[in-house]
Amino acid sequence: MKLYAQDNSVLMEISAIERKGNELVLKGKVFGAMPLVARLKPAEARKGLKLLGFKLVLFLLTFLLRD
């Protein structure tokens, strides 16, 4: 999975998402060169859910079906 910057350059490429205890671990590379291992804790995921509004939730329900 790739995340893109505003200029369409690859910002981060995620190669694996794993579970480690109660955390999600994302492994990948930043800017195509620098390895990265990021951890997402449950409390931070709950904070992220607060950023979602009703319209965005509706969009996310159809996001994977879009081209």
C-alpha cells in the first residue's frame, strides 16, 4: 500500500500490517529508502475515530469500491 504526497510522489510504502499484543505494527519505507516500523496503540486509534465525521464515514464505506 502506498501513501502519496500532494505532488503525487510516494511518501510511504507500507509492506506489512501486523498485530503485536494490543497494538498494530506497520512496516514499510519512507521516501522509498528509510525503513520504518510504526506502532498504533488502541488509545490513538480511538482518537483517530473522533476525526471522522458522518459524511466521511459514508465515503469510507464505498471507498474500496471506487476506481
